[in-house]
Amino acid sequence: MDKKYTAKGTPKKEQTVTELSDKVSRAKSMVFADFRRIKHKQLEELRKNVKNADGEFVVTKNRLLLRALGDKKGSVKEYLEDGTATLFSYGDEVGPLKEMLKFFKAVNFGKVKAGLLGAKALSDKDIAVLATLPNRDALLGNLAWQLLSPVQGLHYALSWNIMKLLYALDNIKDKKSNIKNSN
């Protein structure tokens, strides 16, 4: 007979699932990574870097993480095998991810498996593309500039006719003053 993970587990496991469920509900994005071969000191450094970017890097048992994911688990269940750590991004969706990938590159270990952006499942290729995006503030600034650009163009187009009229009147004034001065 198959052993199934029952809803009632040890109190420690139940507490872990509750804590993970809270993190899942607060996270704007989650990335699942293979963290094996990273030493403990390096792992602590990674956690510190990610925390500074408003994220959290947590190593958990896959089965407990699946229970905490609830409805979202179907899209990422296949990636939660072997050693898996989860990167929870609470503020900016991309900032902690960039920190993690920068760290993985520096230590030459670690690999992204998959992730979730809201309820949308992301592959490792999608996450690599997401990591190349600028942070949220830069994107919002770029959007504001793009939205303001047509308004500025209209302003210059409308004000140019007025400026042309002012230049013409100024030239007429200069010509009249030159005629008066010559007489």
C-alpha cells in the first residue's frame, strides 16, 4: 500500500507548512533553484544579499513546499525534485532574483529550475529573460517618459507657431527701429 503524506504531520512540519504558506501568500514571485554544492558560509552570504534586496532564500523539503503552494503546485510540481531552495521576492520581483543569479555566477554553483510570477509558471529560460529586465523603478520611469513624450511633442508643435509669430514680430520691430535710427 502506498504511503501518503497525511494532513496531520508532526507539529514541527505543520508549523513549517504554515510558515511557508505565509511566505507564498506574501511573495510577488518565487524561484526554485538547485543549491547543492554551495557551502554553508556561501549560503549565509547569499541569504544576506537576497534579504537586502527584499527577498528571502529558504531551503525546505519539497513535500512541505508542495503543501504550502496549494493551488499553485500543479504548474511547478515536476521541478521540485532533489535539493530545492526557494527564493521569495516580496518587494521587487526582479531584484532578489538578480542577486541570486549574480551569486550563482560568482561561486560557479547553483542553477535555476523554475519559478512563479504571481500565478504564472516560469521556466528557467523565462527566468533568465526576467533577470535581464531593469528593476521596477526604472521600468516605471521609462513608462512615464514614454507616456509624456507625445504630450511634449504636441506642446512643441503648438508652441512653435507662437514662437514663429514672435520671431516675425521681433524682426518687424528691429526693421522699424533700424529705419527710425537711420532717419
